[in-house]
Amino acid sequence: GSPVPADVIGSTGQRFSGQKIRTFVPPEGSSLSLVSSSLESSPPSSSSLLFKNPSSEEGGKSSDAISACRDLKQWAVVTTIHEPNPSINSVANLRRWCLVIVGDTITPDSAYDELVTKDNVFYLSASYQKELFINMDGKTTGVDKEQHHTGGKQFLEMMPFKSFARKNIGYLFAINHGAQVIYDFDDDNTLLPLEDGETVPPPFHFDNEVGFDRTILLKSVVEEKKKEKKKEKKKEKKKESEAESSTPATAFNPYIFMRPSHDDSWPRGFPIDKLKDSFKTDVKESKIYVGDLPLSSVGVIQSLCNGDPDTDAVFRMTRPGSTEFTFDRSTTSMSLLIPSSSYAPYNAQATTHLYNAFWGLYLPISVPGRVTDIWRSYITQRIMKDIGLHVVYTPPIVHHDRSVHDYLSDFSAEGDLYEKTTKLLEFLEGWSSDADTLSERIYALWVGLYEHDYLGEQDVHAAREWLNTLVAIGYRFPDIHGANSNSNPLSTTSPFQVQPTVKGQPYRSFPYFNVDRDGNRFSESGQNKLQDWLSNVDWESRPQNAVVKLILMTMDEWPLLKSWVMVSRHRFFVY
């Protein structure tokens, strides 16, 4: 429908305006400048740990174990108040991954005594966190003393207990220990096994030699502009009588493109007043291309989950079977590139953050837990547009067995999502900054968000200390003027490369093609299924480069690759 003016008063209330209601005034003796801005290009050495090693009674590690984790580069972070469970254990058992578990005041510390005997698992108890930083006396670490930075002390003191935001400490711990990839997950999301029912693949494969110099295979939706002149003329006539939004709708609903078992579904954080427009999207008629994108251009990877996925209280209270919800995880499922001109919410339940986007990990502390990760996702995406980073959605890699929740309580906690999201996206779309460094630009955005009533003042101070602490632990911010950045911050261009298709049937992200030239699936073949299907495959039109990429992408997934290699070995060299 038509946009509603912000000052239109309904029968019981008024819409959130998103207007500036206050001006941020730095505390006496401080300024808007950042310690990190002057050190962004040459931060302190990351070889020195800002975090002290826990005592042996608290699961402390040997120097060799710490060194090994620093070499692995792949870390997972979770906070919990519960005992170890299948979700936490599945990540702890991943090969070549390290896990940091952030406890809280009511977490049963002794329940983790056995788990922390593993060299790759770190447990940060509440008592340990209170003395977490080596320099709790206020002495500077890795930063010029004249700049009076306490190396994380202030940030630590700002993080409340009994809060989801305790995860922020885990992020810093992982980064300080050399993380290049961080898997951010919840303690009720369990990694799913492959088709053999036993092999559990990690959320990401990082190779120290290759780094991010490889590509990810995915599909991309082309957002077409409306071409019908008659409709445009009608809109022009209505402008005088209707209040038009100053910016176009920028919300993108990825669920509808991931073959959900529930029609008309949406992720938590999608603006509820944009749902009807989202449901009008005809997926079958949408232009979808298949191609690849360099991982150096990816900031965050949101993985979906089956079971009880991340939806809001409105969905859960109005949809029968809302906790029995699945997305396509078949051999034809593919990852989805979120259009760079749009915003899609991502959570803190099953997301993989790559190094160039670590600055965006910070979870706000002035909003409820049902809001904090969604606000983080939108804020981060705005800055990512300035440096050419993208968000990718993948098919499910976890199953969510959600603990018991009161949906009405969730609804209350999600109030900002329902009332403010549309205005937040409009604000982000219209916001700009000419700051010379990325950290200064990020900080300026947090100030603006406070002034327009999306966050509390404590988040402005905490965001400042977060950025300063990142520098203190050796994090290198991406260059705002680097090769990935777009000349137009809101440009829709990206390094996405379109690949050839075979009669409308693109090659798949899994290692075999299960559709023949007639569109029949393997399961629909005749009595001699394998031979019938193989004899009808148009092998000559299969792009050879796709086969090479598939082998490279799945080289560590032998259970899934095995059957394809067995039927294809007479056609390809395997080495």
C-alpha cells in the first residue's frame, strides 16, 4: 500500500518518526575522536596477547595449545547459562576449529571441567571475566601512553552480566588469538550432519595458504525496476495527495528464495509493515543468476536452520506448525547473495563473520536481546556498502531446538523491530560520512543512531571502546579507500560473476547433477535408475570449469563427494 506519513495518528498511538531528538555531547574531558583512528593503518602487533591465560583450575592452556589455536585461524563463539549440550559439543568436536564459551553469573562452571580439557576449547567463567584483561590497573597495552587508552578495561566494565552482549568479550578473545573466521552461534543450534548421517562439516573452510583468495558459488536475484509507464504516471498523480517515502523500500526477504516449507515466511527483524509487498514477489518469475563471488568481498554468511528457525513472535503465534519449519537442503540448494542495494537481517545464532567484517561483530547493550543482533546486522550492512562487502545466506547447516519461550514476552521484547525497522533502514539509506578512516565512519554512525533514538547513549561509549580495543589487540581495519570499496556507497555493482547455464539448469553447489536433459531427477528415472539417468545426461554441454570448482569446494566432504566420483571416474581425472 501507500506509505503512511509519520505524523498520522491512529486510534491508539503514533508511528515512530525516526527524527533527530537529541544531540550527543561527549563526556567532559573526552572528544568525538578515536584513539583507533590514528593507529588504524598500523595497529600494535597482534603477537602479544591482551587476554591473560586462565589458571589451570579454570581450564588454562599450555603455550603450545594457545599457539596451535592461533595457527588454526577458525574460531567459534557462544555464550550460555546451561551445561554443555549437543550444540556446544558438536562445535567443540570440529577438526581445526577453536571454541570460546562465554559463561555468565549463573552458568554452572564445574559442568565445563571435562570439556575444557580439550586443547581447542576455552571457557571464560564469570569470575575469570572480571579479571579478564591483563592490564586491569589501567596501564596501557600496545598503545602509546600519551593516548591514555586502557586496552579494553573500559569496554569490559561496560558489558553487563545476564546479557547476550557478553558475547562481545568472546569475539575479542578470538580476534586477539589470531582468528580470521568467527562462527557466531547459539547454544540451541546444533550442526547438521551430511547425507551419511554422521559426518558433521564445519560452517566454513579456511585455508591458511589460500586465505580468502577463492570464490563462493551462489545465486543472485536481479532486482528489476518497474517498467510500466502507466503505473509510474499514476504514482506521479498521487504524489500531491499522498505522502511519499523519501527513500525506496530497501528490505529484502531471503526466506522466500530458499524454498521454505512455510509459505509467506520471513526472518526475525524483517520490517513487518513490508511483509505484504514481500509476499507479492513471484519467485518463479524472478531473474536469478548463478555465479561466484570472491570471499574477499564477503563480510557475513548467514546460515539458515531447520526445526524452529529464527522467526519473530508474530510468525510463531500466527502460523500452525511454526516450530516444524524447514528450508531446502537438497543437492540442488544454493547459497543466496543479498542484493547490495538492499538490507536483510542476520542473527547471532548461526552466522560466520570473515576478518574484514570483524569490526561489525559488536552487539549493542542498550536494546533487548531480541533486537541487539538484528540492529547489529543492519548497522554493519550500511558500513559494508562503503567498502564493497556483501552478505550471503546459505541453506541450513544447523537444527534449532528452541528452549521454552513465552511468545508474548518475545513480542514485547521485539517492539523496536516492529516499530522502528522501516525508519531505521530509511535512516541508513540516507546516511553518509566523509570520515577518512573506517573506524571514524563507524563511530559517526553510532552517534547518529543514538541521536535518532535507535540506541541508548551507553552504546555510543561502548562502540567507541570497542573500536579502540580492536586496535589494541592488533586488528587491522579495511581501508576505506581500498580496492573493494565502491565509488558510490549505495552502488548495486559487485564482483559477482555470472556463470553459464545448461538449458536453464545451472550447475549445483553439491557434487553431482541430478537433473537430466529432460528435466527428470535421478529418483524419477526408470527401472535401471543409474544407467537410465546417466545415458540421458547431456555431458557435452556441462561447463568443465564448474566441475573443477565443485571438486575444489568439496574436497573435504568425501562422504558427499564419493558417489559422484564413483560414477564419474571414467569421464574425469581424479587426483
